Amino acid sequence: MRAIALQLVDAGNADQPIAFACRTGCAACCIAPSISSPIPGMPNGKPAGVPCVQLDADLRCRIFGQPERPNVCSSLRPDPAMCGDSREQALAYLTDLEQVTASGQIM
């Protein structure tokens, strides 16, 4: 399993500029991880591997920047290590991260 590093930021500063932009058509961070907090349309959260109902047809978040967006989503920032060179690499990385955190393993 790959070493996993994740960049989180203070949700209060979620609108700060970022150095690495989201890849168009990726949405790996809205699909691979589970989210335990309620999301509009998913009141019990989101299971791992299930696309968030807030993704639009272009795989963009409909509630980006809105107060109802979960803090975990607002605090996650795209990062070259997490996003890799493709959507497939990002999905694999985040799936690994989900498995590690679900199992309680700490790296």
C-alpha cells in the first residue's frame, strides 16, 4: 500500500487560494471517501465509493462554497500527492486512504 499523506486546512479559511487546482472531470474526492456528516440529499452521509448526490453532470460540487457543504469537504485541498497524474490515480489514492482510516491503521 502506498504511503498516504493528506492536506487538510482550517475550514474557516476554506476560501483561501490554493496552489494546486482540481482536475476538471475528476471528482475523486467526492466519490472515494465516506463522509459521516449529513449532506443535502444524503442526510446519513455518504458511503465510500458512492458519488455524492451534489455532483453535477460536469462532476462539480453544487454546494461548493455554501454553508451546507460539510466541513470535511471544505477542508480537503487538492494536492499533487493525492490527485496524482490522473483521475484513476486520485481514486486509487483516496480509496487506499479510506481503507486505512476505516481499519484504524495509522501511518
